[in-house]
Amino acid sequence: MITILALGDSLTAGYGLSRKEAYPALIAEKMRSANYQFEVINAGSSGDTTAGGLRRLQPLLRGKKIDVLILALGINDAFRGLAIDQMRSNLQAIIDQTRTRHPNVSIIIAGMQLPLASSDGYVRAFGEVFGALAEKNHAALIPYLLEGVGGDPELNQLDRVHPNAAGQRVVAENVWRVLEPILRKATTVAPKRVD
């Protein structure tokens, strides 16, 4: 049994959609089709920040073994202008606490980008946090969770921020590209010796 915890904000929760249209449920469908024994926990909370995710973490880690953590937080920190160092510290604390409770957990960090094209140091620093954290923690990286979705009116709701059902399907593919090799590795059984 593989348990995946998707800790995130409105993008994970599926803001404006039914929970079954959000990427964690779509990943569950892919796992079902691939005959994995699994549970996917959608711990997305609209408007959540890295500090909020850290506050919500401990109860989520109790009671069952977490095999994969998909960490998809940070964009709301940026919208509120939180210092990059504080955001990085919160994300690192989430990783550390998860690994303390579940030492063999695989961690996937979902990268985000600010929709502002500028030479602003904050925008650049924000975008660089995710890759640096993945490297430091030997975690897998989704370079940009909304790749192929961000900025496309056909794949977003009227607010142009939250993916619509079609956009969530693209997000699920972005996650699956990184998740599937981890699942394959986790379920590979050493071949039996034949004498």
C-alpha cells in the first residue's frame, strides 16, 4: 500500500471544482489504472501558506505511514510578500518534520513561478527556492506545477489564477511525470533467484 500526501493550497484543493476534479484525485485514477494499492490524501487548503501547511502537518503525519509527500505550497506567501527566507524555512521545516516521522518518505517539491515578468529580485529569488530546496534535500522537483496551464485562459477559471477541470488534468500530468518513476522504484521487487 502506497500512501501519498498532497500538502498544498487551492491548486491542490481544486478551488472552484469538485474534489474529484483536482489533481490528487486524477493521480489516484492513474494509480488505479496502473493497479497500485494506494491512498492519496488531498490535504489542499485554499489560501494556505507555507506557515499554514506547517501548522497543519503533524496531524496529517500521524496514524499512517506516508510514502510520498507532494509539497505544493508557497505561492500565497509570495502574494502576501512574505520574506523568501521565511518561506524557505517553513518549507524546510515541513520536509524535516515529515522525514523525522517517516524516514523513508519520498518528497516531491512542486515549483511555482510568480506571474510577474520583471527583473525584480524577489520574483527571481522566489522561483529559485524550489529547485534549491529539492537539491539540498535530495527531493524530486516538478519545475513548475502550472506548466502549460498558467496564463492560458482556456485552462483556467475566470479569475485566470485557478485551473479549470481541463487545466487540472494538465497539472495532474505534470505531477505524474515526476511521481510515476518514484512509484515504479518503490514497488520494484528484486528478481527471485533461480537455481
